[in-house]
Amino acid sequence: MMGRSGTLDRARKGAETLRELAVKAASRDSCLRPAAQAR
């Protein structure tokens, strides 16, 4: 059980990191998209 909970914590942290990266990429993409559409 201990090992499994540790794996869950690691997976949860990994998911949070991926979510943060996705948010950063989405915000950066939303900043770039209007310029691309204007062109």
C-alpha cells in the first residue's frame, strides 16, 4: 500500500506539472494566434 500511494503521489505531481505546461502552452498559443489570424 505504501508503494502504491507513493506512486499515486508521483503520478498526481506529474499530472499537475503536465497541466501547468499545457496552461502555459495554451496561453502562449492564444497570444500567438491573433497575430497569425491577422496575417
